[in-house]
Amino acid sequence: MGRARSLSSAPPERPAVTPTGRSAVLTAALTVLLAALAVASLFVGANPVPPADVAAALGGAGSEEAAFVVWGQRVPRLLAGLLVGAALGAAGALIQAFTRNPLADPGILGVAPGAALFVALGVAFLGVTQPIEYVWLACMGAFVVTAGVYALGSSRRGPADAVRLTLAGVAVGAVLSGITTGLTLTHPDAFDRMRGWNAGSLLGADSDALAACAPLVVVGLALALFIAPALNSVALGDDVARSHGVRLGNVRGRTIVAVTVLAGAATAIAGPISFVGLMVPHVVRWGVGVDQRRIFAVSMLAGPALVVAADIVGRVAAPGEVPAGIVTAFVGAPVLIALVRRRKASAL
């Protein structure tokens, strides 16, 4: 009787929080954080504009100087951070699911090196100087190099698989990065104009470039969400995916197109920004589980939050502004070390 009474008086176990519940909480928290960062991005900067003047400029009043700083610099930088972060976050989630490697990055397909090479060629030999010209060269380079990587990763036995694509992408990316560095060293005067872009900066965000890249980012995000359910099956292995009725060749092709569009557009806007596509999906996976639909959705919020926060920190961290790409590298390197030292990395 005493034992039965002690058992009956034991406190009931608390129900475990489901991945759906964690995803909802994380989405709400990231939404609030992103809204706060957006406001801070408009009010914080290297140019000391009083908050009252910033508010007046946003309302269409105030001085011309404040209006130029807010509408000519800070608003384009904010929009660029939102687009670049969402694109890189989703591209990272796609490539990690596609390769079944939680430490994969969009750069392994050669997207960023290809975009950087074409921009370097344009600057060195075509006299390219305007951001809107960078955009089309970067997008062209991303598509051409990705197509080349896919061709190299293919074989007579069938279409390219994740392992061959990764090896081909890493090899091609290393070669292209070396060529880009050589062009930069042999044409130093020409590359002074794109130094900020090459470091991954939002400072030179141009309204024309944003207008040209925004449709690409929207299309890429829509395609990522559309193929997410199929990637849940692909993550379990090719045989399981086939048994679920997934057409692997179709899914692989659409995944490569989406990654190329997203990473190419992000590189065109702000240059090569590292660690966002690697870090964001991996951290998000800790909170929402392995469902690719939730990973993509939350990564589209976490990516912009990281890029906008890095841009804000870069504005105030030093007397001269630090590009967002350098800030994300400083943040991403310790996170990557922590991931490597974990006993059990989060699985796909």
C-alpha cells in the first residue's frame, strides 16, 4: 500500500516539446529579433545622425543630409542584408540536404568562385565599374561554373551524384579562386573599385542591383520550399527516396538550379559572404529537427538576422567600417570549431 501510494503521488512527467512547437517558438523569436535588427539598421551607422532626424527622414521630412544617409545608404543596406541572408540561408539548407552533409556550404558547387571570377574578368578586361554590371556578370559566372561542375561530376554510368559533385566543385572552386587572385594582383588599380564587394560588403548596395536580383531570390526561395518534401526522402538514401516515388534526377536538377540562383544572386549583391550558408541551417537544425520544410522556413529568417546583425556590428566595430563578410567569418569560425568538437553533430 505504501509503495502504491508513493507511486500514485509521484509528479506526472512533463510532455516533451515537439519539433513543431520548437519551430513555432523559434520562428516567433527570430521574427521579433529580425524586426528589432531592421530598426537598429536604420538608426545605427558610422554617420552620426540623431534618431529624431532619422525618424523625420523616414517620414519624408528632415534635412537633405539625413534623407541621403537613410534612403541612399541605410535602407538599401537593410534590403540587401535581408535578400542576401535569406538566399544564403536557404541555399545552405538545400546543399546540406542534397549532399546529406550537415557541414556542406553553397560554395562547394563553385557558385561563389565562379561569380567572383566573372566579375574579376569584367573589371580587368571590360572596364566594369558599376554594381548593376557586377550583378549580371556574377549571375552568369555562377550559372556557367555550376553547369561545368555538373558536367565534370557526371559519368557514363548516370547523372552526377552528391559525392562527385562535391569533389568536382571543390576542385573547380580552388582553381577559379587562384585565377581570380592572380587577376587581382596583376590589375591592382582596377580592383580598387571592387575591394569592398570582394570582401562581402553591403555598403555598396545599389537600388538597381537590388531590383535586378530580388526576383531571382524570390524564385529561388519558392523553388526551395517546393522541393523540400522530396528532400526529406532524399536524406534517407536514394533507395528509400525511390520507394517513396521521388524522381531523383528531377529533384537533383531543381536543387542545383535553386542553389545556383540563390547563391549567385547573393554573391552578385554583396560579394562572397562566408559561413552564413554553413552555419545558419546547421544551428537551425538543432532547434527544429530534421524536417527540411521547417529548416528552410526558419533559415529564411535566421539568415537575414545574421547578415543584418553582422552589418550593424561592422558599422560600429571600428573607426572604418568592417564588411559584413569579415564579421560573419569571425563569428562563423568559432561556431565551426564548436561543431567539429561536438561528440555528435546534428544529423540530417
